[in-house]
Amino acid sequence: MKMEGKGLKLVLLASLLLNLYQSCSVFWTTNTGPRPGWSREASAEAEAAAAIPCSAHGRAFLDSLVVDGAPTCECNTCYVGADCSELSPDCSADVDSGDPVFLEPYWQKHAASSAVLVSGWHRMTYKTTGDNFISVELEKHIRRLHAAAGNAVADDRFIVFGTGSTQLINALVHALSPDSPSSSPPARVFASAPFYPVYELQTDFFDSREYEWEEGAASDFANASNGNFIEFVTSPNNPDSLLRRSVLGGSSVIYDHCYYWPHYTAIPAPADGDVMLFSNSKISGHASSRFGWALIKDKRVYERATKYIQLNSMGVSRDSQLRILKVMKAMLAEMKGEEGVFEFGYATMRERWRRLSSLVSSSNLFSLQQLSPQYCTYFRKIRDPSPAYGWLKCEMEQHRDCEAFLRSEGVITRGGAIFHSDSRYTRLSLIKTQDDFELLMLKMEALINKETSHTSF
């Protein structure tokens, strides 16, 4: 009988524990959220993908093509094979796009501080913490980042978020155009060559009664104050990386400062334009997140730009805002230290520019834009040039189309005509992977050696 009593007690105890477990499960899932440890599986998946070996010439992501139940390597240009270990012979060096992957090694080194895990129920609503679909915390960190970098006056400015700076280009043109196009002539949109071609492409594509693209040189518009002009000023400029100012007096100006950060240029003083455009793609390298912003002084311009974004996309992805917030926190935590992103980026770009300019200057075939050391308020010293792009000129008379000539020699670039410049010029992107840069140097060195040997006979 005693044994039976003990057995009954054990059964009752087990039943009690089971009921307690079930009650806790219900409590966790219905009252306070999911059970602790819910993120472990997602974390393990992310780390498993990051650990896939791709021979340092590629990487695997959670959303890479899956084969045999595992993500596969995505190889850098000219590398092939399951682990990206094979260099494809006779492959062209591709330095066409401005894909800022040169910062990827930095974020791999800072994996823990920059990682963000998004729950399945993260901000399912349209709403966020601020007005106009923007994160208040992200807005705060943008202002802190500008203050730390010293590259722009962000206090007492309105901020508009966009899906990359690309969406904001037309939003700002619209915001600066006449309110009543039926009673006012359209705004004339202008940029001084060479300029980023998307300004013109978007202006023509959207084909609004509010504005129209204006062809010509700055000297053609000596009396810009007599007309309603909107001038794009890109500083540093894309493609030649020169610091620029407005050339039209009396015009509305959109200052595109996407490259006005310490890893690409010296920062002589904070930019203080009425309308300034920035892109996170070129700051941290996270181009895929599609996040940009504008700093705007005038309330009316801000309200028109905001309405454009609301009607166009109802704001920027809240997931993107979360990721960029995490990235900016990581950047600010290391600011001005040896592990800072600007320190890493500057060292990388300075070395690439040094090697390229040294090679180009070794022959008379080509020339590059002239860039000089300049005092930088961020580094508090005179710094060497570290541009995002090389603006290359073919000096030989027979090479009138520099882009076509280089393409025939296995180097893919972006021709000068695209930037409304002479076809003797072409742009070399220096912000892609280290593999891309090394292939560029290999091809250019072979080309210079070949051309030099031909002209020596």
C-alpha cells in the first residue's frame, strides 16, 4: 500500500509539473511574448551562412541560392567554382559601377556590433516612432553622425528619409519647383558637366509640367537670377571627385554630398547648404538597404518633399531603418579610433589611389585628375587624396573613345559621354572589392607595358 501511495504521489507531482509547464507556455506565448531563446535558430542560421568557406573571393548569405540544403557562395568578379577559388582566365576587370563593397571586410571584422536580428512581428504596422514614417532614434543618430564627422550642419534642419538618395533626387526637384505650374514657367534643372547622369535621366523620365532639364554650359546662363533654376552641385563630384560650388547665381541649389565623408575626401568645413543630399550607401557601404536622407532648411521645401515621399512609397522600409540605426550606432561607437570605419575606409582608398596614380604616371598613355593633399578637420591633419573614382583620360590621339579602347583591352569602365564630358575620359570605380581593384591593376599594367613596348620601336 505504501508503494502504491508513493506511486500516486509521483503521478500527481508529474501532473502538477506538466500543468505548470503548460501554464508557463501559455503565459509566455500569449501574455509576454515568445519563449526565451526564440532567436537562437535564426542566429545559428546566420552564423552558419557566414561560416561557409568561399576562399576569400566571395561570400554566402542567408538568401543565396540554396543547393543541397545550404546557401552557396556568390563569387567576386572573375572568380568561379563552388568555393570561388578559381580565377577565370581572360576575364575582364569590371570597374564600372559604384558598388561600395570595399567596406565589406570592415563589417566582417565588426560582425557582433553591427548585427541586427529582426523578429517576425517587428513593426508590422505602417507606423513608426516619428512623424512621416521616420524613426526618431535614427534621426537622432544621423545628426550625431554629422556632428562627429564634421561634414554638415544638421542642427536646425528638417530631415527627409528616402529609399536611397535616388528617390530623393526627384523629390527635391519637385519640392523646389513652382507650386502652380499652370501659372508659372517650369523650373529649369541644370548641372555643370561632368555630372552624375541620373539627375537628367530622372528629370526627363518623370516629365513633369513643374520642371524641365536645361542643356548647356554655365556660361550660357549668366542671368540665372532672371529664371527659375534648380542647380545640382555634387561635391565631391561624381565622376572626378573634385569639391565643387554653385556656378549659377540666384538659383535654388541641391547639394549632393553623398561622397562628402572623411574616407573619400578632406573635410575642410561643415557643409551648410539649404538643401543637402546624403546616401548611406557611400558612408557605410550598405547599398542594399536603400537608405538616404536630405537636410533641408526651409519648411515649405521640407513639406513638399515629405508629401512626395508619402505619396510615392509611404516612407522608407522600417526594416531598413532598423538596420541603418544599428550600423550607425556601431560607427559612432568606434568614431575617431583606430577601429573607426572612416579610418579603415580612408586607409583603403588612399592606398588604392596611390597605386593607381603611380602606375598611370609611369607612361604617357593616360592621365588622372589632379588631386592635392588637403587639411581635414576630421583627422586634424593634412591628408592625402583618397577619391572614390579615377577620372582617366586617354592621351593618345588614336584613342578618342577611351571607354571603348579600355574595353577592348579587358577593362570595363563608364565612359565620359555618359557624364556629358569628352569621350577621351572614362571613370574607374575604386570602391568595389579588393579583387576588382587587383584585376584592374593587373590589366592596366599589362596594357601600359604592351603600349609602351610598341611605341619604343
